Amino acid sequence: MHISLLSLADIAPPGIRVVPLHDLPPAPVTVAWRRGRELPEHIRKFITTAEAEASR
């Protein structure tokens, strides 16, 4: 069992069944990366956008 995004159903192999769960409460999501490594520009943009949207 793996709790993931519904869009996983679009790419799951034929032997994997995706069953939506509709009654779970919202859960926090955290983005993490290893210290001491420069993040690629597209990742920095993603983090900036995600933080801005989360604060709306």
C-alpha cells in the first residue's frame, strides 16, 4: 500500500490497482533535499512557487 496522488493511476503498471481514498484528512507535505548541494534552477523555482501558493 502506498498513499500517493490520484494522477499515479495514469502511469501505474497494469498489475497495480489505484484506489482513491476520499475520507482522509489533509496531511502536511514537506520538500526536503540534501544539505551542501546546489539546487537546480527548476527546483528553486518550484520551491518558491510552492511557498507562495501555500501562503495564499
